[in-house]
Amino acid sequence: MDAMLVQVLLFIASVALSSCDVSHIETTTEVLPPRPYAFSYTAGRYPGEIDRQHAEVSDGSGVVKGTFSYVDPRHKVRTVDYVADKDGFHPVLSDVPPEHPADSEAVARAKDRHYQLYAKIAEEHAQHPFPDETSIPRQSAAVAAAAAKHAQLFRVIAEQHARIAAEREALQQEEEEKLALQELH
């Protein structure tokens, strides 16, 4: 059978089927029985080393219970037991992580000094939100001379770019005129 004929027949059949009245057909959705499951795994970053584990069980009714363990940055095993149900995810850490280490005397002094400086600067800015013109650093003679030199060089370069752009535009216009004349002949 010709491939084109097959395509036409398939198209006609799909149009015919899509326009059929199917309101008389009754459909029912079968409620599937619960599908419980269980899984577990262990893994490690290096061969022969296990540094994480995970196990999970579901009764199929939407309640999932599980546990996972991992090795924290301090090389201590942390275990989390959890239940996930219609009300959400409920983890329980079996071992509370340690408190953050206390600041050493030097760190405490540095933090205190930082906060004092911060408060002083914030207060100054609150009293004088705009800097005093006399406190703004001024340019030295060498910096002013370098800035003037760079400004002059910038003007020269800008003039050169303008000249090049004008020449390029003139050449482009000349090319367009030549093409227009060639099309007339």
C-alpha cells in the first residue's frame, strides 16, 4: 500500500474517531490496593568505607517511616529518624549537634572593636549624611596631570573614531550608489 494513502487513511480515521459521541460509555477508575514498599542502602566515598545509610518503609497508606545516618564534618555519625504523613515531614535528630565553639579572648576583643567602630561610623553618618566637602580627598599635582593627559588622549581617540566613522559612511554610501547605477544599466 502506498505510504501517502496510509497517511491519508490514518488522518481520516483520527478525525472520525475524534468527532464520535462517547458520552454513553461509562468509565470507572479502579481503586488500587495499597502498595507498601521498603528499601535501604549504604554508601561511602571511598571503597570499603560506609559513611551514609538510608532505610525507609511505607505501609502503602501514605505514611512513610525511615532513618538515615551520615558522618558530619567533625567525623561524628549523625542519625535522623523521620515520619512523613499527611501532616508533613517530621524529623528527629537522635544526637543534638554540639554548641558552636566559644570565641577566644582575641576574637571577642576583635568583635567588640569592630562593633564599636561600626556604631561610631553609623552615628557619624546619621548626623552628617552627606560628606563634608573639606574632608573629600583632593588630587595631587601628579594625579591631576595624569588625568589631564588621559582626557587629552581620550579626545584625540574620539576624534579619530569620528573621522574613521565618517570615512566608512562615505565609502558605504559610494558603494550603494555604484550598486544602484549597476542595477539601472
